[in-house]
Amino acid sequence: MTFDIVVILMFLGAFSAYLISKASLKAGAYATTVFSLGALAVLLMGRSEIGSEFSVLFMNFEVTVIGWYFSGVMVLVYAMTSFFNSFWMDKMMYPGSYNFLYLFSLAGTLGLFFASDLITLFIFWEVVVWSSTFIIPMGKSRRAAVVYYTISSIGSMATLYGIMLVYRISGTLVIQEAFVPLKEDPLTATVVFVIFVMAGLTKIGIFPFHIWLPLAHGSAPHTFSPVLSGGLVKMGAFIAYMSVAILPAYEAFEGSLKIMGIPLQLYFLMILGAISIVLGTLMAIKQEDAKKLIAYSSVANGGYILIGILMMDQLSFAGSMMHLFNHAIASAAAFLAIAVVAYRTGTTKISELGGMIHRMPLTYLTYLIAIISLAGIPPMGGFVSKWLIIQGLADRGLMFMALAAFFGSIGSFLYVFRPLAAVFLGQLKPEHEHLKSEPLMMKIPMVILMVLILYFGVLPKWLLGIIGEIQVAAGIEPVMMSGNTILAVNGVLNTLNVFMIFGFGFLISLIIFLLMQKSRRVGLMDTYTSAEFIYTPELYHYAGAFYAPFERLYQNHPSVEKFLGAIAWKFHELGTVVNALFFSHKPAVTVFWTSVILVMITLGGAGI
Amino acid sequence: MIQYAGIMLILIGIYGLLTQSNIIKIIVSLNIFELGLNVFIISVGFVREGIAPILTSVNNHNGLVFVDPLPQALVLTAIVIGLGTTALGLAFARSIYRQHGTLNLDEIGGPSNG
Amino acid sequence: MTTNAKDVRKTWEKIADYFRAHSIWMKWYCTGCGAIEMPPTMTSRFDMERLGMGPMATPRQADVLLITGYLSAKTLRRVIYSYEQMQDPKYVVGFGSCTLNGGIYFDSYATMTRLDHYLPVDLYIAGCMPRPEAIMNSFDTLIKMIEKGEAKGWKHYQENHEWYRRNQLHSLKEVYVKDEFHE
Amino acid sequence: MNLVNFAYGLLLLLAAFVFQTTLTGINRKVVARLQRRRGPKFYQQFIDIFKALSKGSTTHGWVFDFGVIMALGGIMATAIFIPFGPLKAVPGMDNIFIIAYVLAVGMLGMAMSASGSGNPWASIGVSRALTNMLAYDIPFMMVVFGLIFAFDSSSLSGLAAIQREGGLLGWNVLRFPLGGIVAMISLQGMLGKKPFDSFIAPAEIASGPMVEYGGRHLGMLFLLHEYSTFIEVSLIVHLFFGGGATVLEFMVKYAVIYTFLNLVSNVLPRFKIDQAVTFFYKVPLAMAVVQTFLIIFLGMGVA
Amino acid sequence: MVNPVLLIALPLLLAFVSIVFKAYKNNLLVFGTLLNAGLVLTLNKGQYIIGGFQPPFGINLVLDDFALTGILIINGLFLVITLMSLEKLEGFASVLLVALAGLNGLVLTGDLFNLFVFLEITAITAYILSSASKEYRYAFNYLVLGTLGSGLYLFGLIVLYAVFGTLNMADLSVKMAAVDASQLVLPSLLIFIGLAVEVKILPFNGWVKGVYSGTNSLVGPLFASVYAAGMLFVFGRIFAQVIPLGTYLRTSLVVLGALTLLAGEVAALSKTRIREILLYSSIGQSGLIAALFLSGLVFVAVMQLVNNALSKAILFTVAGQMADSTGTDEGEELQGAFLEHKIAGVGFTIAALSLIGLPLFYGFISKMNLLFGIFYSDNYWLPVVILLGTVIEGTYMVRLLVKLWTPGDEGIVSEKAFATERPLTIQSSKVMGIVVLSVVLLIGGLLPAVIQDNLTDSGSLLDEVTPAYLFDLKGGQ
């Protein structure tokens, strides 16, 4: 009975946070922290109650393992980010409403993950969409909110159509039962699958629906970007999971053409995932804004997650589920680090920053660990998940997905390194000379996230155990572990050993370093300049167009943004045409159309 | 025959509405349209060699052929309503003339299509 | 050269000096015409690398600062800057007469005629210009000096930094100037 | 994992260092002979490294030091995973993907440290190095992917053992010649040898990432270079040339391949970085895709 | 037992009285609307004969669930809107009373010709009200089109009379059902066009733009919610219950409705002025509701109609008030207008979200139900159109809301300093009205049974499809 309390409490919490904000803004911000941490605690304690069912108003819920897992990820990201809320209270346009919508969207996601019928699912889906839509414009861009809403609603309206279709066919809305009759009818199943999964694609930001991510993530309030990227994007993964596992796609598409054992429908989606990886990587490499860069990296990582989920196998699926968690916390940590920088300096543009490590080393460390995980480098969590995904791909022989995955992996070194070098390293700008370090309240979540990223990279057993349960629930073989060794069909990975050997190498290296003569500390401007005297650190900082030679290779790329923008503009023009054709101050125009319709329909009727 | 006359008038009225841009002429066209309509309605009730639908001491048996009285009642109402509308239209015409100094809709201009 | 406690090398320093002697990486400060003699010294005929020597891209990596030509007020500043960026132990080699006495430009108002007033020169190579044979010979000498621990210009510079700095300031007014192009 | 593994690992590191550094020295000699020079002593590389370590150094802040330590540590850890012929320090850890990703720790550490110096040339060098990596790694990984699919194993020693079963003709370079060529070209890129050495271009960007290093930092970078060379060449030996049943066999194969690549690099000019990317994506990547396609869909070369 | 004819007669009486006692006409209006709203609550369902002729002869009033819902909505909203904007009456009190009478008559009457009369009465009041904006050319346009429309309606009904000899709706529906519908395309179409002019179906609605775009905070909500609701109720009455349409005509007209929906939404997307956006949205919604009625889905059509009426009342009140007090309703110039008027802003937001059909608001319930309904009538293309329309509608509504809440150019963090400097005032009476209406929308969304119960049977009289498909508020379980 704990979960219904959580859902209801979160909604009430949203209102109370609003009321508290009216009394004191800071207190309201802390209320978001308290409530989300409370939800996290209840979730962790309530693990034994997985499987419980409950109803609120006309909505029905059932707590499944996957729902529990997803909501855990979501609440974690929300709770960690909420520590930052209090610092933006005086800068936010509607601080009270922000706190309200913050918790409201969290409540919505919980409801979504616990939903046991399709209508409840849809209700909470939309609740999350509209509540987050109103947070985004408090940041830097109004257009972002509109694009976000439009893309989301394309997805959700498609889902709605799917829900109706399913209901028409099966006569029930209970998630576990509604899809059963579709197994017999591959054509309808394909339609439903495509429609359903579209909502997932829009939310994860899979090509060609990715355009909202950089816009919204890049310009949302700094405290909401981590939630968007780390949390809300994962709702799409949930829907994708539902479409594949509950539909269940592999059974329904048993008869369709298969490529390497993957039905064509799923293969096509995987190709989309692969395109997202490549595209997200390429676009992230050329971004000039740190937040947009991480946003595009979310596009790329969404591609991994989607491919893994669609595989529905022992390895890649587990990898994907784990990657979801890893990406959530790593991307949240990265966004939080950028938020700290933005809080102190007021900008997120890479070229306007530099040398932040000398003012906020902990933030730097957070960012470093986050991006190591994002890039999938051991000993962080991201490595384990990427390893699983790639091993799974190698097992199946999906070479084009693998190609994209490799490109994304290596490419991620490029883009994650860029803010590292240009924001945190390099020359400190004179105007940032007197910046203060990060406040204590900001340090707490960053340290927690760092520890988590490292912990699950070294000891993923607990996490993979839960994922194993999800896999069992989805009817596939769970990922195998013996001790700390992950046993894949074509390779093993002992994360603890990797970590220990890494530590060993590090130790030797440290000993070598310490044995030798002590170094002389010199300033950042005392560098080799071909013996030229330079006194302008802000100019002596390599930040803009970091990968210029590489960017040049694809600078004239075709852009789906432009294409979709053109479609939107066509709608706009159509509106103008409608306006010009039918609306006038002269009765004659309308009389003319009236006569035309009258004659046409009458003659048509007479003809029939 | 009289139906066709009514329909002709209706079409003339619509033609006027389609082609005229002068407000007064539009009102006139509207009136022609209504007139045609009224004629048509009357014609619906018309019965050849029918008598007035009044029971008299002579005409009180079942074999009577009488004109349908209802359309005539309807026409009366329609005429009254048409009159009201015309009056209102003319009032508008006057206001438009005061506002724009012309009665030609083409010269007045419409809402922008922006 | 008097021997005092400071000059006694510890064992590890002796070993280190052996390595230093047989792996000499140079930063060429090519201000004048002398640099033209370096390529023949490097390439097949004289093959500098057989002695473990070679050019390096930056002063941070280099052991020897090789100043190949005359010095003006403008270039001297940069030579000093480069020298101070090098890592200890570091050696300075004056190449050609220009560094000794100003060479053919000795009477110019802008020429710095004596390099060792400003930097601790371990070795001069006389000649205008010195031929590769002379260069090879001098490198041989330098190797021997380092091996014996005699090339101690860098220590000298540290110890007499005041004196060097005074000379530098006297001739240059300002050692580290503001960027001329932005003033 | 116990202390014995660590001791074993330390020995392996030492052996790898001595072996590779000697080989580098010999290769300097070989190249010198190619250019009609006498060339340095065969142990010159040791002298250089120890000299660099013995010198004083400057630092630009803690990340400058930390990056170097992390880089060398990461690379050393990777080297421990590499089987030295039949010898393995830690059994079961020679998964190709682990190695590929652990290798990146070193890269990242070095890049971080270089950028931490505040010198733009370092950043430019890092940017080129990473771009280069994006170019050469993908064809290579593609080929490796095909191998893993073909033999259902991603263990280096496992793949090597499978090849040795087939004798000389069982070598992957003969079974999958296209893949072998791709791997060799990629290896050239990994080693940063000409024509793919634009990221250190000494005369152009003052040796790129290494511009600010001197003394012990530089020495450690040299160590790092030796180890990463060892790792990369070993990968190819194991993946395409049957690894080594004995240590000697491994060392011979290794030496031959390394020397061959060195000779090739010495007769080539340098690609600009975008040319390198274009080249890798045009030729080796296409070959790699064809090779993988042949393996996966036609089973060509898979016994 | 109250005779519903009082709903028509009393306002008319008060209207004439108000002409005599000019000084008290506003009071009389308030009295009349209150009285009507009170009377509605006391009504009993049934058939009321006026003038003694038994049907099918003579005039009768039909007060079934459908009509009851209609007059409830009309009188309730009329009351709220009037009370909200009393200061805007400007001598229109008498006209409003007549309009109230006409609207009630429209919904109540059971006679086609009587309907024509009420249609004309309502229309004439509408012409007069539309001249409140002082844009007489638009009012004139409306007048001409309205007259032409009602003329065509009269034409159609005379043809029907000529064929069937009756004007009573119930009688006519029985007689028409016996005839092959394809024989009756012309009269049905004529009646459709006549009503379509008022209902705002696409090619017949040329007047809407001029009239709606200049409305103030009184006339705007009256037109967009009360008049629209009244006309749509009539439309539903005629086309879902009286005139049986053949497949051909039904399909054509549903397509016309769907096109209206799309065209309205698309046109709204291209607009930047708030009232223009809303008016095109109204057109779109009318098209949707008309399409539902034409498909025979009376119940869900009524739900959507109620949602539309409630939402539009709020939206047009706020938009009209903005235009009244700041002199413009250009979205760009009203950036951050809700900064100082949060309650009105929240009401506006709730109305907009409900109109889009987002959950927690009544619009969601109605949208769900209408989709279920359409799917159950095995129509798979109309939902696509509706959902596409919803996407577009959501886009421009969110665009508008975002602009009104958070001022600032692209790339700059939204700040109070960027808010509009135009003085926007919203009277407390309006705020209260907005609160009442948005609370209704919220209650409808959270506890749909409250509104639902009042609607439950409204479609059952002639609705062939029993509402078995209805989303029964338990998640369909």
C-alpha cells in the first residue's frame, strides 16, 4: 500500500510546495527536495511490494518491476536535481509555479510507470508533457517549449490512436491483456506497434523526432535540463519497452521478413536508432553551447537505449536497461555541473568560459566522472552498459548497428572532451578571477551522483540483478553473473578486476611520478608561445570550433530541422491560404463558395 | 409555372449577391432572393382550382379541393422577418457610409490577411 | 673552478648526468644566419642523432638552448623568456661570433654584443659561421662537460639571478614587455 | 585476483617496457640506416626516457599532474590485460572491448592533462588526436566485430588460439585479407605514425599535446607511448597473426610487424587531419564493411 | 410544474419592458437571466403544446434530455457571461434579452418553421451585437450571409413540407425515414447550408473572421460559447435526430466538417492575434462537433460542445478584455500579460488545455469519449483528422500561452522586465466568472461523473448507438 501513497502524496506535495513557496521561496525549493527524497526512500523501501495494485479516482495502477525500476531512476534524478532548485528561486520568473510543476511532473512520471491500463498511462503521459512544457519557457527559449510540445503531442496523439485501435480490437484497456489479440494479426500489430513506438521515439529523441531535445534541453532552466535529459527522456524508453515486450513484437512479427533474426519492423527502428547515434554524435561535436552539446549526446545515447531494448535479448537488453540508468545519472551530473558553472558565471557558451577547474574543482570532477561514464570508459557505469550492448550486437551480428555504436562511442570522446577542455580546463578568464566555489547544497548531489556512477561501474551486481528480474518478467533470459563477473555468450567482464587493475596501474604510475623530482608550479599564462609575450588569457584559449577540420567535412549536411521547419511553415502557409480563400468582408466570396458546394454536392448526389 | 418564376428570382438574387459590391444593391439582391423564396412558398400551397380553406355553409364536405393555407401563413412571417432584416441592413448601410464615406465594398477594404 | 660542497654530485646525479649527456635535445633559437648550418649537422653526413641529439619543438622538452645568431633587444627578450621556460638542468650554447661579440653587427645600436651578460652560456662555438665539424666538435665537448658535471650554467643562473636580472634590465629596460601588437 | 596476479602483472609490464623500448631503439637505427645514417645506439630510447624522468619539470596545476598519472596508469592497466604471447597476468580479462575502452582512459587522461596546461597548441593537438581516433578506430572496430561474430569469442587469446589451430593459413590476415589490410592501416593511425601523425606535428603545432611537458611528465609520456604501442601492435598480432604459442613466436611476429609499419611510415608524407578522416572513411571503412558483410552474411573465411 | 415557454416568453416580455423603462434595463437583464437560470432548474422533461393544436399540427416545445442540456448550458453561460461583463452592455440589454429568448426557443422548439423564426430572431440579435465593435461592414457581411442562410433553410424546409406535408420534427423524422434518403439530397443540403452559416462550417463561414475578431469581452464569449452552443444544439437536433442523411450526403458533410476542423486549426496556426487564433479555433471546434453530430454521435458531440462552450467563454472573455483595456490583442505585444493577472491567467490556461483535451480537465474526458465513439462507429479516418487537429491546436495554444506567461526574446532568460507595458485590467467580476468556469472544467476532468450525469441521456432519444462504448470512467475495465 505504499505506492498509492507515493503517487497521491506527490500530487499533494506539488500543491503544498506551491503554497510553501508563497510563504518562502527557499522553503518551497527545499520542499521539492524533501518530497522527492521522500519518494525515493519509499520506493527503495517498498521494493518488496512490487506487484501491488491500487486505484485512484478512475485510474488504475499496478507496480511492476520495470515500473519500479524506471520510477527509481526518475525519482533519483529529480531528487538530486532538486537540491539545485533553491539557487534559482530568485532568478526564476514563477518560482512557486516552478516548484509546483517540478513535483507535478514527477508525480506524473510515477503515475505513468505504475499505470496498469492504457488510459491511465496516457493521462499521466500527457500530464508530464504539459507540466514540463510550462517549465521550459522559464529558461532561455519560448520556441523550445512549443517545439517540445508539438513533437511530444505528435507522439502522444499517435499513441492515443493506437490505444483506441487496441481497445476496438481487444475490448480491454488493461495493458497486460489488451495486446493479446494482436498476436494473431501481424498487419494490425505492425500498425499498432509503429504508432505506439512513435510516442517512445519522440520522447527519447530518436531521429527524426530529435529536434526538440537540443532546443528544450539547451534552453530550459538550468535546474530542469538535468531532469529533462536524465529523466523525462526515459519515459520514451518505457513506451518502447512496452511496445516490444508487452505487445510482444517478436511473437507478433514472427512471420515477417527477418534480417539477422530481427523482424523487419524492428530492424527499421533499429536503423533509426543507429541514425540517431551517428547524428547525435556529429551534431554534439559541433555545438557551441555546453547544454546543447549534452542534449545532442542524449540523442545519441537514446539511440543505444532504443537499439538495446529492441533487441530483447539477454545481453543488449540488459545493457540498454542499465544504460538507461547510467545515462540518467551521468547526464544529470553533467548538466548539474554545467548548471553550477552557469550559476556562477551566468553563461553556458563554451567559448565564454575556461579554466573553471581553478575555481570549482569538485564540479570539474563531477563533470569528468559523468562524461567518462557517458563515453563508456571504465571503470564507470557507462562502460558496463555499453559493453553489454556491443557484446549483444556482436552476438547477433548486427553490423550496421554496431557501426553506429562504435561511431557513437568513439565520437563521444570527442564531444564530451570539448566542454572538459574548454569550460573547465584552459585559461581562466580575467572576469572569472574572483568567482566563488560551488555552494555546499550543490556539492551534495554532485558527490552522490559521482559515487553512484563509480559504484555501479565497479559493482553492478545489484543493478543487474534488478535488470535480470525485468528480463524474467519480459520473458527473456536474464543476464548472467557469477560474483562480479558478467558472463556473456562471447566474453566475460569482471568489473571489479578491471577496477583493481586500473587502480594498480594508477598506483604504479603514481609511484613513478612521486619518485621523481618535484615540479615547479607556473602560471597558466607561462606556456610555450614561440617566445611571444601574451597577456590576454581570454584570447589565449582554444574553445570555439574545437574540431574545425572535422566539422568542415560535414558542414553542408542536410538538416532534418530545416525539413521539419519547412513542413511547419507549409502548415502556416496553408492557414494563410485558407484565410485568403474563404474569409473576406464581402458576402460575394462566401456566396460563391456556397453556390459551388450546393451545386457540387447536389450534382454528386444526383449522379449517384 | 409559378415555381419556376420563384426559382428564377432566387437565382437572380444570388447572382446579384455574387456580382454586386454596392451595399444597397446587395440589399436589393437579398430582397429579390427573399421575394423569389416567398413566391416559391406560395406556389407550394397553390392548388389548381382549389378554393380558400374556409369552411362555409356550402363548402363543408370531404370532397373539397382547397388551397393549403399554411404556406401563406409562413410567407407572412417570412415577409415580416425579411422586412426587419432589410431595415437592419439599411441601418448598417447608413453607418458604413458614415464610417467610410462610400457604399462600395471594394473601396472599403477588408480585414488584412496577415 | 673551485670545488665546494655544492658541486659534489650525488650518485644518482652522476647517473642522471650520464643520461643527460647522451640524450641532448635542443631548442634552436634561430635568430640569424647560423641556423643554416644545422641541417647538414643533422642529416646523413654528420648524423647528429648518433650522439643522441636532436631538435625539439618546445623549450619545455629541450635541454640545450642553441642561439644561432645575433641578438637584438627584441630577440634577447624572447631568448630569456625561452630559457626560463626550460626545465633544469638546462644548457646554453652560443653559436657563432654574434653571440660572442656581436659579430659583423657589433656596432649596431640594437645589437646585444655579449650573450653571457644575460644568460649563463655553457659553451660558445666561435666562427662566422661555424662549420658542421666545429659544431660536432663542440657537442662532443658539451657531452663531456655534462658527463663530468661541469656544465653548471643553470645553477649559476639560479645563484646569480640578481646579477643577470640587473644586466637584463639595464639593457632591455623591461624583460617581459607588453604585447607590442596590442598596445 | 590475488597478489600473484599483481606481481605477474608488474613483471609483464616490465617485460613489455624492455621489449618495446628496445624495439623502438632498434627501429630508430633501422630508420637511420634507411636514411644512410649511422643512427643512435639501440638503447638510446632508454637513455631518452630516463633522462626525461631525471629532469626537473614545471606543472600547471593539479590536473596537469593528475592527467599524466591517470594516462600512464590507464595504459599500464591496459597493458596488463594484454596477453604477452601465451602469458596472461589476469586470466579471462583479455576481452577486446575492455581493452579498447580501457585504452581510452589513458587517452582521456593525457588529453585532459594537455588541455590543463592552458596552451592552445595542446588543445589543438588533442582535437586532432581525437579526430584521428574517430577516423581509424571505426574501420578497425568493424573488422574486429566481424571476427567476434565469426568465432563467437571476444577474447584476444581465444581468437589467437583459434587461428593457430589452422596453421599459417588459419591466420586471420590470410582468411580475411581485406580485414587484415584495414587493421594494418588502422594500426598505422593508432600508432600515430606517418601519414597519420598530424596531431603531434612538431614544426606546425609544437608537438601538439606534448607542448608543455618536460622532465618527469615527459618521461612518463614516453613510457605511455611505449606501452600504448605495445598494446596496439599486440592487438593486431593476436587478432590477425595468430598471436604466439610461445613468447618468442609472439615477439618475432611483433617485431616484424612493428618494423614493417615503421618502414612504411618513413616513406610517406603527412595527411592533414581532415584528409586522414576522409581517407579512413573512404577506403578502410568501405573495406571493413565489405569484409564484415562477407563474414556475417556469406560466412566467407569462417571455417 | 413550470412551462418551458416561460423561458422564451419572460425574456421577451422583459425586453419590451426594458424598452419602456430604459433606466432599469440593465437591472431587468440581470433579473431576466437570473430568472431564466433559476427556471431551468425547475423544469420537467416532456412535450409542451403551445396553442392547443395536437402534434403533428401546431407548435410544440420538446424538452427532452438533449434540449434540457442545451438550455442548461445556454442559460447558465448566458448568466455567467452577462454578470462578468455588465459594464460592456452599452444599451444592448434589450437585445440580449431578445437573444436569450431566441436561443431558448431554438433549442426548445419542436417545429421546423418555428425554428426558422427563432433562428432569425437570434440572428438579428447577433447582427446587432456584432455591430458593437463599430465595424459595420463585418456586421453587414454577417447580415447578408445570415439572411441568405436562413433563406436557404426556409427553401429546404418548404421543399420538405411540399413533399411530406408536415413541419413537426418528430412527425417529419418518421416520415422521412420511410423514404430513400438519396431522393432528399437537395432539401437536406439546403437546410444544412442554412444552419452551417450559423454553425460556422467551412465555406459558409466567411463572416466569422470579421465579426469575431473585433468582439469585446461581452460579445466575444456570447458569440463563441452561447450562440455557438445554441446553433450547434439546433444543428444536432436537426441532423442527428430529424433528417436522416443518406450515406452519400452524410459522408460528404462529415468530410466538410473534418475539413472545417483542419482548415480552422491550420488557419489559427498562422495567426498571431489572440482573438483571431481563438476564432479560427472556434471554427475548427464547430467543424469537429458538426462532424460528430453528422456521424450520429450525439452524446460525445454534446460533451465536446459543452467543453468548447465552457473553454471559449473563458478564452474570449480574457482575450476581449485584453483588447478592451490595452487596445490590442496582438500576442507579441501582450507578452507576459498574465504576470499581473495570475488568476485570470490560470483560468485562461486551464481553458486552453481543456480545449486541447489534456488530462485533468474536462476536455480530456470529452476527447476520450468522442474518440471511443468514432472508433466504435468503425470510422478510422476521422480520428486521424481529429488528432492531427489536436496537435496543431496544441501547438498554437501552447505558443500563445507561453508568450502570455513568459515574456522575452529567444535566447534570453525570461524576466519580468520584458513584460508588456500596456495597462491590462481585469475586473474582479470577470475573475470570479473565470474561476467559476475553470473550476467546472477541473471538476469535469477529475470527477467526470458530476458533469457526466447531467448529460447521460441527452443523446438517447434518437441516438441509435447506445452509449455502450462510453469511457465509463474506470479506465475501461
